[in-house]
Amino acid sequence: MNLNDVNRGIHRNKKRKRIGRGPGSGHGKTSGRGHKGQKSRNGHSQIAVFQGGTMPVVRRVPKRGFNNRWALKVVVVNLGQIDAAFAAGEDVTPETLAEKNLARGRFDVLKVLGDGELTKKIKISAHRFSKSATEKIEKAGAEMVLLPGKTLVEDKKRAAKAAQA
């Protein structure tokens, strides 16, 4: 192998396929559609899961359970992780946890669990605390702040009716 062969054939920008521009283009005549058949006709569209008339996998595989699309996404953090990542006197919030990669991605609710020990006096802000986490936080002399959760639509409607009355 020679050094000038290393990047041969690798192009930063691939030229787009120019379809239907004559035989010189390499995609002339049938324009890459082959001869006859459903896919060669114009206006052809097909369901993404179509498998040539066979019963598609998505219909063959049995469906189980219930997936609640409105469920709150809960992310959990253990006290041991908080103790390792934060110094005494620091504030633990969803934002600071995200900065330290302890609460990744998008979530609605932050829950603190009691796995590990808390040895520092820290102010922890979260939406939920487990019983064991609450006991360990109080034992360490740290502070807990309950953050408000998402307000449900029904609650907003009730509040609006109460304000009108």
C-alpha cells in the first residue's frame, strides 16, 4: 500500500444522481427504475412495512401491555452519586445534575433515591425523594427542596373556574 492510496475513492461531497439525462449520465432510459413493474410506474408509493405481500413483521409480532404516551419521564439519581459529584455547601438542582452528567436527556421529574451514603451538608432540589433518601438526607443534616411538578390540564381548568367564581 502506498501513502497516496489511503484516501483514494473517498470524497467529501458525493455528487447527486442526475436521473433521466440521457445515456451519457449512466442513469438514462429507465432512470434507475428497471423495466416494468409497480416500482417503475410514476406515482408509485408503498407502505414502509410492506414485505411483498407476506404478512409484515410488525403485524406478525404480538403486542403486549400498554405504553402510556402521556406518562411523565422520571430520571433517578442516587445519593451516592450526588455525594461523589458535589462538594459540601453546593446546591443540587436538575440543571447542576445535567452539567455533571448525572441527569441526562430530557425528563419531566427528578427523583432522588437512597442508594449510597450522604456525608456532606448539601441543598438538594428535586421533584421526588424516596423514603430511604429522605432519612439519609435528614441524618446527614442536608436540606431537601421539593420542586413543583407539571401542572395537569384538569388542575388548570379548576383553577380558572375558581378564579371566575
